[in-house]
Amino acid sequence: MAIYHLSAKIVSRSRGQSAVAKAAYNAHDLLTNEKTGERHDYRRKGEVLFSGIFAPKNAPEWAQDRQALWSAVEKREKRKNSQLAREIEISLPHELTQEQREYLIKDFVRENFVRKGMVADVALHTPHPDGDPRNYHAHVLLTMREIGPEGFGAKLRDLNSKAQLEAWREKWEHIANRYLERFGHEARIDRRTLEAQGIDREPTVHVGPTATQFEREGVQTERGGINRQIEERNQQREELRAQHAESVKDYQEHQEAAKQEREADRLGAAQRRPEAIAEKGTVKRQARQIDKDIDKGLMKTAPRLLKGATKALEGALDILVGAPPVTPEQRRAKAAEQVEREKEAAQEKPTPAKTSAELEKELFEQRFTSKKRGDRVRESYFERERER
């Protein structure tokens, strides 16, 4: 951002000041105070970038002469505490060229001072070799009275207010920024305080030409010491701000890395999900197949288990209560049942084919075995009855 500075102060006899001396200093010229005969020679300070006097169109011709103008001011003011002149100090944008800065200050002076009836003595200074190289500035020395064809008139006391100073500051901001924009510069000036602009920097104090000269000669002044302390505190602020910015950057990088890692995990899980779903489906299908196989096996073995259990229960009852007499029809039914069981067993587990003779022999043996068993059961039954 370009440098903003516009300040106003009164040149007054009560402070031991002289309008002629101030004009000579600003213009780096030789002037003589005709009222006192005192000479003020500042030509040794070198030439200024520009100097000139701007007066209203109806001003007398002598108002264009620096020596005559400020000598007339000194003669016009009679009191020992008279206010002789008003000085406006303005920082010029270093981004502009010398010609552009000259046109800028001329436009501002004509618009805000000359049209109000004042005479303006303008001088443009370059930065001091030992100072800030951006410090191009202007000194505008204004008459306190309006001027007309007959010379000086009444004092313009309403221009001493803070509201008027703020209005000049605002107008300088606007016209300077318009020049910066016109000539392609992004920099802008801002009349607001650093705090109002949201800038965390402590402002320095104005040192003034005398203290500045002492500082350049190596003599430390009170105001210079104050500014050095302020600059040290501002440097500490910058270091803390840089450390904070670095910490914020590290935190943001860590957060971004964690976010990318979570995103990678999410994408990986999304890619693995179809495989997991397929694997889960396979497991379910296998479990269902196992259940089917178990159910199928139970359907095959349940009838045989039931028959075996029934047979065992009948045998147990025969032992406990004795078996009733078996009729020939029951024996034939049991034999037929036995044959059916054997056929079922043969269907489930193929066995080698038997001849008819072998089958008749096997059937005979089964019947003989059943007859003998029935005889034993009856004998046991009748024997228990006799014992009772």
C-alpha cells in the first residue's frame, strides 16, 4: 500500500516562527523579511523538484512573487501572536513518476485552496539520502486571509476546524487513488488509522525536521527513541504473526493429510465391498446347502430309526410282561414286514444279486429263527404264570 500522510499546522509568531523563513526553507531559497530585515538563506540544501505559487485569478500581480507575497503577509499581521500562514505537508505516491506527482499536487491545490481564495506556495522535495527512499513529499504554504484585487481581506477562520482538515484528508485520498488507478498501479492510500484498517501495527510518531537532522548526525532524540521502541514492538508483532501463520499452515496441512487418508480408506472400503458381499453370499449359499444335506439325510434315516426304536420297545415289553402267543397270521405278517425291510435296504445299498435257492434258504432260516424265538417266549410266559 502507498504511504498516506497529510497534516496541517499553523505558522505563528507566538512560537517564534516567520512566514518568510518557512517559505525560504520550503523552496530552498533566499528570502528577506522586509519587516525585520532578517535574511533566510536555504539555498545550500539544494534544489527542489518543483516550486511554484498558485493564486486566484483576481489576485494582484505581486502575489505571484514569493518575496513580495510573504513580506506582505508579515506586514499585514500586526499582533505578536498572529497566525501568519497554514502549512500542509503531504506524502506523494512514490509509485508515480515525477511528472505525475507534479500534476497531482497542482490539481489538489487548485481545487481545494486556490478556488477558496487562498494563495498557495508549493514545493516538492525528494527523499533524503539517509532516509526512506519512498519519502517524496510536498510542502504547501497557504495564506490565512483570502486575497482579492485590493490585497488581503478577512481571515478564513472556518478553515481551522478539525472537520475541514478531515475533508482535505478525504479529498487527497480520493484524488491520489484516482491518479494511481489512472496510471495502472494497484497500490492505494487510506486515510484511516491502522486500527480502523484492521492492521496490527503500532503507528510511529512524527519526528520533525530538527530531530530528524539530529538523528542523521548520530544524535539520538526523544522522539527518535520512541520510534525505535515502536519499530521494535512492530518487529516482534511481525515475528509472532509469522510464527502463527506457520502454525496455521502446519495444522491445515495435517488436516488435509488426514482428510486424504480418510478418503483413501473410504475408497478402499468401497472397492472391497463387492468382494465382501460376494464372499458373504458364498458363505450363505454353502450354509443353505449344508442345511439341505442334513435335512435330506434325516429324511432318509428317520424311518429306519423309528422302526428300530419300535422294535426295541416291543422287545423290552416282551421281557417285562411276557409276550402274548403269536398266531400264524402274525408270524406271516412279521415275515412279510421283514422281507419289505430287506427290500428297502437292498434299494438303498445295492447288494450282489442272489439266486432263488439262496433266497428260499434265507427265508426258511428267518422263519425257523422266528418260530424258535416265539416258542421260547411262550414257555417263559407260561412258566411265570405257574409261579404266580
